[in-house]
Amino acid sequence: MTSDPQPTPAEQDPATPASPADPGKTADPGESAARPKAAAPARAAKPDDAVQATDAAQATDAAQADVATSADAAKAAAPAKAAASAKSAAPAKAAAPAKAAARVKSVDAADQAADQTDPVYKDRGYRSHGAIAGGVLLLAIGAWLGIDALIRGEGRTPWVALAGLFFAVPLVIAYTLRPAVYANEDRLRIRNPFRTITLPWGAISGLRSGYSNEVFTQDGTKFQLWAIPVSLRGRKKAARRHAQQVAADDPAASRVRPGAPGATHPHTRDAGDQSMDDLREIAERRENAEAAQGEPVVRWAYEILAPSVAGAVLLAVLLAVG
């Protein structure tokens, strides 16, 4: 007995394919429909990823191109910057010598102004050491006698001693301690017993050494230099010393008078004559200087005259009343 063959699932439903893995199992139509739907977004996402990757690559290329462009621009601008800096440095280099020259000129002008206004050295002082020693001795003796009379004197003796001190002490100071001569680059200042004379070098016509040392102004006025006395004995000693010094080297030179043009040996002048030589040298060098011009100024020494006159009047009254 023969049986009829059973139809296959394909034959029963032609629209439903048979599974290759399991031929005997029929495929679920709903599952088959879901698989194509899930795969569709995946297949659709693949083009978007490719587009994004392409955009990123293009952005990277654009950034690299921008970097290259900026580098090229920097390279191209470097020579221009160097040229600009060189141009700006050129005026500075050209102005440097001018600034240095201006600085040197200002320094020279300041030095010239200092030379014209400020003395090169402080005042040179000339004084008589013998007069100072004698004055100190006289003051000591006067103080001893006057103080003794004031303490031990009787009657009018203390008053007479006081009047005598007022009269004598200023005179001793005036003639021994006060006289001095000061000289700098601008003027000569003479401090005599009762006057102080200030003479700019331009107002001096000459200095003379005879039996006394004197200075003459342009109008012929004469002032004596009490602080630089003349010593005839000192001149003789200087002449003998000169002869002794040069005789060993040149006997003929011993007949040359000290101070004459042929007397070139050092240390042949008296101290007073040497001081006058120094003053003449300054006067010749500074007579035309602008800062050494002016008029002579004379001031009386009232600090000496007033007490001396008061003492003389008091002494005269005491002696007259007797």
C-alpha cells in the first residue's frame, strides 16, 4: 500500500523560504520581518560615520593649511620686521654721537663756568710769625700786670689799670695778631691794623717791594701789606745762601744778585720776597679774568677802634681828675 507523499513547507507556502540551517524547522514570519528592519538603521548609519570622518579629515587638513599659511606669513613678515627694526635702530645709532657730543659740550661748559666762578684753591694766607709771637708775649705781660693791679691795687689804681687794658689790648691785637693777607683766584684781601681792603685782581696795577711791601690800584691808591714785612737782614742771608749754593757749581754765578734774571738757583729768596713773587704771579695770571673784576672795597675795623677809643677816653678822664 502506497502512501501519498507529504508536501514540503515551500510547497505549502511558496512565500516562506526554508531555513538552510534547519531544513526541518519552519521560519517565523514576524522574526524574518524584524531582522531586515534592525539591519536597515545599521546600514543607514554607515554613510553618516563616513561623512563625519570625512568632515574631520577636512577640518584637520584646513587646520594644517592655516598653520602652514601662518608660518609662511611669519616667514614673509620676518624680513620686514628686521628691516623696520634696522630702520628704527639707524636713527638711534646716528643720534648716539650727537648725544655724546652734547654731553661733552655740557661738561665742558660746566667746567668753564666752574673755572670762572670758583677758586681753584682756598685762600692762601700770609702772616708774620714773628709778629704773632710778639703779640702773644705782650698780651701775656699786659694781662699779668693788669690783673694784679685790679686785684691788689688801691684807690684809683684798679680803674686806671682797667682803662689802660681797654686802650692797649686792642692796639696790641691790631698790630700783631690781626694783620694778614689772603689771596685766591678772584681777589686779594688785606687785613691791616685798622682796615680791611678787598682788591679784585683786575683792580691791581702792581705790587712793589722796597723798604715795605705795597700794592697799587689802577687809580694810584697805595695800600701797605702789614702781614708781609720786609726784612733787610733776611735778604742779606738769602744773598749769602745763594752765593754759597752756586759757588760750588759755577763761581761766576756767585756774583749774580738774588732775584735777578740770572739767579735761577732755587731757595735764594727771602720769605717775604717769595710771598710777593707768588702774589705777582697770581695777579698777572688773573688780571683779565671775568670773575676777578670789580672795585676796591675798604672797611674800617670798628671792633678794634671802638674799645681802644673808649679806653683812651676813660684813661684821659682818670688822669685829668687825678
